[in-house]
Amino acid sequence: MKLRLYHHRDGARIAYREAGVGPGLCLVHSAALSHREFAPLVEHLADRFRVVLPDLPLHGDSEDRPRHPYTQAWLAEVMAAFCRETCGPHPIVGGHGAGAEILLRATVTGQIAPSRLVLMPNRLHRPPIRSRMAVPLRALAPAAALPGLDRAASRAVRLAYRPEHGMKLTARGNPAARDLLRHATADVAGNANLARSWSRWVRRWPGGAQSDLLEAYGRIEARVLLLWADRDRYHPLAGAEEALDLLPDAQLRVLPGTGFLIAYDDPVGVARELTAFCL
């Protein structure tokens, strides 16, 4: 995959990889991971799509300076502009976890007008289920904002997210998920700038139910695919079923035997559903 950079108007830098030919398909990963979350899909999609895999700000090779607000609204603005720049005015976009929430927020606020919107497991309008994955980030956020403690907090995060934890995020125990976690935390230890920026993200990310989405769903003009995992304990199927009833043009597909890292549990199945929906 080719590495490229997108520069936002406020100076934020988004690193992304792309591969393949055809219509652009942008897939945005979840929090605390990187573009590699969707790497297992590339070989199954690159013959039909130009697959675009960005690193969210504070992830991978993208922006990590603490000068930006890192609010959900700012992230939606940056990623909407990125999608328009790389995939056109009516892009095909999809996301998982925080990536899906950012794309959904950008869509309902009119910052992006996708032709197809794929929402993989995320909290949607519901309050988050507290996950063990998020506990270290939330616990260390106050310390990371303080000079002198920021470096210590960054090292503690690296220890908390060991590669072995990646396998626990899959329903099938895929050992390749260890490399995903290893890559996601490779540059964390000792990075004070990243620690302060992450502290800002965690403290400003919406912590409760996003009930305003219940009314906003009806205004979404794009075709929507809710592509869900049946064994993701953090994102219950009930939320997707509730959203399905409110979205004007949507379908729900559930992949059996898949967990939080849906693309690592069943890359062929995810790619098959994406191809059928997006072409």
C-alpha cells in the first residue's frame, strides 16, 4: 500500500494508505488502533475499489500535536474534508467504533454527503458500555495532561495495551491481532505530546448517550449498511436494530462468529458485504 499525506487547512496531518483501482472506498478505524485494523480486507477489495485507509488524528502516523481541540466536532470536520479530498464529493465511506461515530456525526451535520455509508459496530445513539479496553485511557487522562507526568502516563498506556490483548478482541483468537496492537502502541512510550493530546481527546469525547441522533437518522439521505458482529460485547445488536427502524434507506447484516475486531475474525465476509453493498 502507498503511504500518502493529507494536510487539513488548520495544519493537521492525516496519514493514509491506498491500494487498488476503481471507486474510492474509505474505511476509518476505531480508537486506539490504526489503519491496520482494516488491512486484512485489502486483498479482497483492491481488485474492485481504490481502498483508502487513514490513520485518525493521534493514531499511527497522523497528527499528534496538542495544539488541536480533538473534540468529536473537530474530528468530524477533519475527516469529512479528508474523505471529500481523497474520494470525491459523494464518497463511499465506512467506519468502526470511534471511526464510525465520527463519520456518522459528519453526515448528520452535513459536512459530508456520502453515496454509501457503512457503519460497523459502534455505540450509535446509545450510551457506551464500559469496556476494559478504554479503562487505562480514561484512568490516565488526568495525569497525561500534567507536565512531568505526561511521559510516565504514556509509558503506562504502552504497558496496559500489550499485544496479547489484541487476540482477546477477536471472537476466533486470531493471532494476527497481536501485531495490530503492537503497531498501534509502537510510538506511544515517552511521547509527551501524544500523551497530552490523548488526554484532551478522552476528556472531550462524548461520554453519554447521543440521543440527538435518534431524530437525525431520518435526515440521512445516503444508503446505509449496518454491518454488525454477533459476538461484540461492547456494541449490542439492539442498537443497530433500533437505528434500522429510523434510517430511511438502510439494511442490517450480521456476521456470525465475529467479535470487536470484525475484520480480523471474518475478512472474507466483511469484504463480501462491502462489495455487495457498495457496487
